[in-house]
Amino acid sequence: MELIIDVSSSVAAAGIARDGEVAWRGSRLTTRDHTTMLLPQILAGMSEAKALPQDISHVIVATGPGPFNGLRVALAVAKGIVVAEGIAIVGIDSLLAEASRCSPTSDFLRPVIPAGKTTIATALFRKSDTSWQQIEDARVVAEQDIVEILQERPAPLCGDIDDEVRERLQQQSLADFVEPQRTRIESLAALGHARAIAGEIDSVATLQPRYVRPPHITKPRERRH
């Protein structure tokens, strides 16, 4: 069995899969309660799926780009389980997981995921055999900047995007929107399982999240003597 954890957008979700096929999927958790509810949801899911800790062969976790708090919680929970149970961990790029949800007719695809109230994370992907390959660095842009990006390099869009921005793009005939064929948890399960059976396991020590924005670190106050 595989445990899937995704907190790389405005909501969190967990799932349990068998050989890459989702057997249980938890309810969506908002950013207000994923800190306290993610682990209890995982435990409830394992009980519902009749899975014991020793039944989990590896943990699949979305690594972003995403929000600092969400990814910090996801990676901490994932690594804690991995270390405690002595199992493997597989990190999956969130934009790749988003791209893998869709099946456009074009050889190119631009997944988008929310990265704040008015910004999104995106990158351009190209079809290579049966998988997607990222061909540009991920970037975080204002939603209205997608218009300029698509003017430079047209490509179908997939993922969550504001309805007003979507309508404007459609009016300008700049982009086709590809509807997802499966959930993000299902996409992560399939990608993670394929990587695991190929021996592409990550190191707990070196696996790091990709934050949309680096955390704000204040300068420590000077100590008084």
C-alpha cells in the first residue's frame, strides 16, 4: 500500500493506494485545519482501508511549488511516518501531478495551481512518449500575466484558475482549457508508484519542498545584558 499526502495548494488531501490505484481518499482540508486534522484523517483512512502501519510500503508526497505552511506540514508528517516505520518516500512535483491529470491533444501543456489569492504557479510541459517533461522553470505570476505568457507561447491550460481570468482568455482565444481526467490524489498515486517500482526513491534527509515564496524570517532581537 502507498500513503499519499498533498498540501501543495489551498486545500489538503490524503489518500491510500494499492499499486498506484487509489483505495481511499480523504475529504479536502482547508488551510485553517490541515495542521491539526491531516494526521487524524490519515489514521482514520488507514482504519477505513483496513491498513496497518506495516502495510504501507512508501509515502508519496507532493513537494510543490506551494504555500510554506502547507508544504511544511506535509513534509513533516510524511518524513515522520517514513522514519518511524522505516519505509521509503517519493516526492512528486505538484505541477507534474497537475499536468498528469489531463490528456490534451496538443504536445504541450501548461498546468496552473493556486499560489495565493491573486497569483498562480505554472510551467510549460511537453509530451514525451507517455509522460510529461517540464521544459521551463516554474514561476509564480499574477493571474492576469497568464495572458502575456500565452501570447509568447500558446499552450492548453489545466488546473484551477479564476473564472474571470478564464473567461477573458477564452474571449481572446488565447488558450484551450483541458478538463482533468482524474483527481490530484489519483495522479500522485500513479506517478509515485511508477517511480517507486523504478527504484527512484528519495532521501528523507535531502527531500525538500519547493515554496511559492520563501518564509519571512525576522531578524532576532539583540539580547539585553
